[in-house]
Amino acid sequence: MHTESLFRPFSLKSLNTRNRFVMAPMTRSFSPGGIPDAAVARYYRRRAEAEVGLIISEGTVIERPSAANDPDVPRFYGDASLAGWQQVLTEVQAAGGQMAPQLWHIGGCENHHSGWLPPAPFEGPSATGNAVAMGDAAIADTIAAFGRAAAQAKQLGFNSVEIQGGHGYLIDQFFRPATNQRTDIFGGKTLAERSRFALEVTKEVRRQTGDDFALMMRVSQWCYTDFHTKVAATPQEVADWLTPLGEAGIDIFHCSTRRFWEPEFEGSALNLAGWVKKLTGKATVTVGSVGLDKDVTTTFTAEAPVPMAIDELLRRMDRGEFDLVAVGRSILGDAHWVQKVKENRLGEVQGFSKEALATLV
């Protein structure tokens, strides 16, 4: 394989990565009390040592009482948690990598299987499912919390931040009519209207970090409660949805799909990252079963995915359809996956299995 296009450096504002590979954010729940420890730092460092260019952390929650539904997902506030993240960052950068925390609010969701509950009810755009509707004060405080977390990330020395705007979590719940039934400025009949909350979050994060700091947002058509749903039904709706967010400060859209090789709309081979790059002019990250034959919906089943060649990924990268490639389960299963791609050693890749989720290696 001629993999040169995947191993070119990438530079955008505060980001300067050695190649085009990104470690995708993957919830691990190995931070007791929300504090990432030395084991978490070693876990991320191993990927940086193995030449992953940019590491995006697992979702780390902002300072809202019910931003998490799991006591062991990391927080991005409080002295102890921030000190833990400082150690993680130090380890990653010492190994030659760059890193961005993913800032997260889970929104309305089901209770954790352990029975643990946050100190306040889950909140969302509207009182749907297990959520209470957010009032004006809660929305304002949430927007401010995203901004504070981003400012802390820059202060700690992170190279970028990613706002989690996909997969059915809080920001994504504002995009979707089923979960956003508001009649104020944060609701509306159109996707563009329902994007107001994401727009205000983006503006606050940009205000807190300045113009020189690279901002990413993860977006998705699908969500964990509906694998086949679409936020935007047409390319024009994608433009109406994401162009204002780009104008407000998002530099890179991380476009999550279940299978990166599938076309997003009929009549074109472009996937979601390809369409978003074309329509917004912004850099994009593609993601979705890179290096595997089965998508993320099989993660918790006995049906282990089989490692696959990356010829289609290379073809699309060579055509300039996207700028960066995020890899999740392949890198979780084999920390050296990027090195093995570089050295044409894909036949030696250790495949992913659900058992890998039980340990932090």
C-alpha cells in the first residue's frame, strides 16, 4: 500500500499533528469519582508512542449536576480531575502526540445499570423520556460551563478541544424534533432553528479560547437510540445546519458514521465527512469502522469484527474528501495499529473484541 497521504503532517491553528490519524473518543469508565489517574495516562500515552497523531479523549463531562450518568466517566472540572488531565496531557505530549479533550453533557438518558444517579435529574431540551426540560437559567449555565471547560483545556496546554454534538447526547437532542419540542429561541420547526443552542455553545467556547485555538465538533446523523435516523435529510439541510456553526468558530467537523465507506446521500459517493467539507469549506474528520468489517453496533456482542484492509480509506483520502481519519476500536484493540499501517503490517493487527472493554491497556 502507498500510505503517504495518511502520514502527511496536518496543521490548523493550535493543531500540528505528525500524521492524519486520530484516536476517536471512546468511553472507558476507568476514572473513579471522575478523576483520571496514572492508568488512564498510561493508556493514552501508549497510543501516542505508537504514532497516533491526535488523541481525542473519551467524553469528559462539563460542570453540570447531571452531565454524566456514570460515576466513573471523567470530569473536566474541579482541581483533582484537572490535575489528572494535566498528567494525561503531559504523558501524551512527551510521547510526541497531541491531544484534545472531548467536552460532553449526556443530556436526557436512561439510568446507569449500576443504579447510580447524579445529584439532580437528567436534563434535556424538553421533558421527554427520563429528562426534565431545561429552563433559561440551566441553558445559560450549561453554555457557560462548556466555555469554562474549553478555557481550562487551553490553559492546561491541550492542542484543541472537541465539543460532543452527536450521538443523541445533549447538543444533539436540541437538533432533533423528537427531543426538542421547545417554542422559544432554542426550538423551532427547522434544523437551523434548533441549532441555536449549539451555536451559542460554539460562540462561548470561541470567546473563551480566542481565535488561534483549534475547535472541533463531533456531529452525527445516527444516535444510539436510533441507528438509522438522519438529522439532515438532504445536502442543503447539512449546509443549513453546519455552515453557521463553522462561521461561529468550529474549525473541524468530526463526522461520525457507522461505516465510513457508505455514501451519505443518493447520487454521490461522498460520505458525511466529504459532504460537510464540500458544503462548509471546513476541515473534516471521517470515522466509522476504519480497519474493521463490522460497525460499532456489534461492540457489545459476541460477533467480533475482523480486521480489514484500508484501500477504500486511502482512495478517499487521496481524493481529498476529508482531512483526518479517526480510528476507535482498531486502536483500542491494538495500540500499535497506526504503526502497523505505516509499515504495511496489517496482517499482524490484533483484532478488537468486546473483552478489550474490560481492561485499560
